[in-house]
Amino acid sequence: MPEAPDGLDAVPAGFHTRRVSRLSRFLILETGRPVPSMRRHGGFPHVIRTAAGLSRQAAQVVPVLDGHAPPDPTGYAGVIVTGSGAMVTDREPWSEATAEWLRRAADHGLPMLGICYGHQLIAHAFGGEVAWNPNGREMGTVPVRLQAEAAHDPIFKHLPSEFPAQTTHLQTVLNAPPGAVVLARSALDGCQAFRLGERVWGLQFHPEFGVVHMRGYIAARRDALAREGHCHRRMLESVRPAPAARHVLRRFVRHALAQRHG
């Protein structure tokens, strides 16, 4: 991927080599699996890892949805929490245990990024409010508008004030955690992104999704969309690439590595 003008999207030279120190490894907490029709493209950790520009050796996947506990957070560059078809409000034991681990990891200063369910789980873990979106399902390529605070954020600064992003969710962060800064919104979601402190981010949109992933999810949800009064064909036609959203994921990786090695 070409380097962005501010140089924040490029993964450091040599990072794709076979020898990766533990301090340069990222944990990916797997909280869900793709719909059956999309599993041929790999699980969420694979899609996130490749979109983030991480080698296999640079990522350690922990399937927390199967009850596996994440390791001691010290010594890792950062953690990324995947999306899921589960609902944070169900308070599944594995989800609540992961929320507790996230609180401990934050105490150790571990940089973290949550995507969709991961975004909501981080918000819940730190005192935010997660519930069904009163505006209903948000799905497809949607415009995301940055808030003023994003101009000074390490992973959002220098992005366009509005950019397309891929979304698919029913629940949302109604209230960000105390002390958090809302960085982006959309027409149907008042918290598309937030930052808590200096090392914790949540993204409601999917920076890892490409056009193929977004179209695949719309096709998989066509019956539900029809029941809700949406035309899935029109939604499919509106899908387009979302490179700025992808930049956010790569900027997080770059920023987390700088935190550990700077």
C-alpha cells in the first residue's frame, strides 16, 4: 500500500520479515466469525491482519468467543478486537471476561482498537452505554463525518473531513465511556469512533472490509433488509471502496508500534 502524505500508513521497514519480536506482535481477539457465505475469504482475524499490513508472525489470534483467555498483556505492541454477530448487551460470559481483560490491559498501557462489536465491547468495558440503535440497522458504504477533535488525533488527523466507510450493525454505543472523545459520526450513528485516553480507540465501522466483504454481507442480509423496508440491490449498487477507513487501521498499527519502540 502506498504511503500516505503524512507517512502514517506505512508499516515500518522490515516488519514483514519472519523474525518479529514479541514487542512488535499484536494480539487479535476473535469475538465472532463471518456469515457462512463469507468464510471462504477467511475469518475476521485474517481479514484484519492482512488489511493492517501485518505478517502472520506479527499477529497472535485468541478466539475469546470459544472461551480462550487472552495472555498477559505486557510485552505486546497492541490489541485489536474483532467484530461479531453477537450482541454486547447479551453479557455472554466470554464477552464479560474479555471486557475485564481489556480493563487490565489498559492499566498496563496496551494500545487497543475495537472494531464494530469490539468498539462496543471496549465502550462497555470502560463505562459507556451500548444498546440497540434507535435509528435501526446501519449497513453499506456510508459517509463518516469527523468531529473537530479528530484533527488532533494520532490516527485520524489529516484524513478528509468526510469519507466513506463500510458498516453493518444493529447495536451501537449510545454513550461513549466517561472521559472519551467522540471522533466521528454518521447519519445513523452518533459514535462511529471514539478515543479514550491516549491509547484506546473504538471504530463502529469496519476499516478491514473491502468492496467484496461489504457486498457479501449485504447479500447475506437481504431477507432481513427486505423486512426492514430496504432494497438490498440499491444498497449493493452504492458500495464503493473506502481507502480512508483502511488508513485508520494501518495508522493504529503504526502508532502502537511507535508507542512501544519510541
